[in-house]
Amino acid sequence: MKITIKKIVFTASLILALTMPGRATAQGIPVYDNVNFISFVKQLLEAGKQTANIIKTVKFLKKQKENIEKVSAAIEKLKAVQELIRNNKRLYDTVQGDLRDILNSPHIRADEVERISTSFNAILDQATEDLEFINEILSSDHLKLTDGERMRAIRAHQKESKEMVTEIERKTERYRDIIAFREMQDKINNRKTNY
């Protein structure tokens, strides 16, 4: 037991010697300013909070960017579909108005009526099928198409729709020219001569 008491006394005296102010005792022992250390820890905690907030903000901004891209893609699809609908409406309006005028013209022969009706009906049937296909693409997920693939399909049908409108307009113009030519020919053939 004497050894234990000696150790305790020795350790206590060493601690007292090291903690006592003096030249010999203060050498080699670092001195910490508790106020600066506490301030440093507070700054570290604050920087950690700011970093966490910045990371949350970056994640939020990435999610919002994805949402904006989705909305932009949806708006682009909507505009393409609206153009398809406009083109089909032009087709139907042209057929309803102009085709009736062409077919009712006395200068169109009976054998031409069937051919004209068939060609215009074929274009209208194709336009209707295209609209049904676009509806299927947009409303059904069983085709498993990505947004990019859907847009490519819509763009292709949009281009076909423009071509159909051009073809209908070209055919209408051609038949109007034929009617105008036959009217002029009829006037020339049936004019009254005064000589």
C-alpha cells in the first residue's frame, strides 16, 4: 500500500509543478484561448449548416429544372398536336367547301366525280387514322414510348399532315383550273357569231 500512496503523491506533485506559474513549468505546454476555440467551433457548425442548406437548394433546383423540362416537353407536344388538329380542320373545311363546289360544277364529267371523290376521301381517311394514332400515342402507355420517341412520332405525323394539306390544296387548285378551262372552252365553242 505504500507504493500506491507514493505513486499518488508523486503524480499529484507533478501535476502541481506543471500547473504552477513559472518559467520552467510553462515551457512546451500549448496554451489555448477558450474563447477563440469556442468561436471556431461555432463557425464550423454554422458553415456545416450553410453547406447543408446549399445542398438542399441544389437538389431543389435540379428537381425544378427537371419539372420545367417536363412542362416544356408537354407544351411542345401540345403545340404539335394543335398544329395537327389545325391541319386536319383545314383538310375537312377544304373538302366540305371546295369539293362540293367542284363536284357540283357542270364542267366536271360523271366519270371524274368518282375519281375526285375517291382521291379526296383517301386523304381524309389517312388524316383520321393519323389523329387516332396520335391519340393512342399520347393517351396510352402500353406502347412504352419515351417522350423523345413520342415527339418524333408526332413530328412525323405533323409533317405528313402538312403534306396532306398541300396535296388537297394542289388538287383543289388543279380541279378549279380544269373547271375554269372548260368554262372558257364552253364559252368559246358556244359563242354567237355576228358575221
